[in-house]
Amino acid sequence: MAATHDRSVAEGSKPREAHTRRSRLRRLQDRLADFEQSAAGRYWSQLSTADFMNSSFAFAALAVLSAFPFLAVSSSVLGGDIRKAIVARMGLNAQATHDVDALIATGTVRVAAFTLYISFEVWLFDKVRPFGGLGLIFLLTFVLAVVFWWWSSYMLLHRQVPLRQLFPAGVATGACITGDRPSV
């Protein structure tokens, strides 16, 4: 008799559990619908349409990738030495200081190379735009970015790493920078 009673209680609780799950799901769906109709929901929908999250992550990644080169170039333009700043900030010992000095080249060459690269790119795009349009500019941007970042990493590493090993980094950086640019 007790087994029959336990079974009937268990069978009676199964529909209640299913009903509770359905009601929870229904409440969540109602809350989602209410959110979508609110001002915040409409705003989020517009941001999602504009691919806001992916663009934000791409921008953040580019900012992080550009931070160190920007600081290095800024330091050299102002007459400082980024190597000394790194050593002082991190409190490195003599061996680590020597390694940093060997790893990072001086800044004058970097500033000149970057200025030359930007000037050449602007000049070239003005000459090419009437003939090839945006497709050719996109291709040239990719090729120039690969060459520039490939060579820059080689120079920044003070020619300690062979160019052949740095080529994938140049291609990856060139692809990210080219793909992140708006239409010219």
C-alpha cells in the first residue's frame, strides 16, 4: 500500500515539475519580450545590427597592439629611450637590462621608417585611386602593411630573429589592419 502511495505521489509530481518548467520558461520569454520593447532593448538591437561587439573587440585589440609601438615612437620623438623607461619601470637587473637593450633597436630609424611608410602610402593611393578603385587600394594596403609590419618587427627585434620566422606575424598584422580599415 505504501508503494502504491509513493508511486501515485511521484506520478503526481511529474506534471507539476513539467508545469513549473514551462511557467519558468514562459516567464523568461515574457521578460525577454519586455526587454526587447524597452528603450535599452531597442538600443541593444541597433548596436547588434551595427556589429558593435565585434567592432569593439577589434578596436580594443588594435589599441593593445598599437600601444607599445606608439609609446616607443613617442619616446624617441621626444628624445627619450623606451629601453631605459622599460628597465626603470620594471626594475630589471643587469642581465635583463642587457637583454632589453639587445632586443629593441634605437628609435630614430623607426620614426623615419614610419613617416616614410605613411607618406608613401598616401602618395601611392592618390595615384592609384583613379585606375583601380577601392579593390586595388585594398590590395595595396594589405601588401604594404605586410611588408611594413614584417620589416618593423625585424628591426624592433634588432635583427635577432630571422625574417623568414617573422613573415607570419607580418601577414597576420597586415590582414588585421587591412580588414579593420573602413572603405577608402
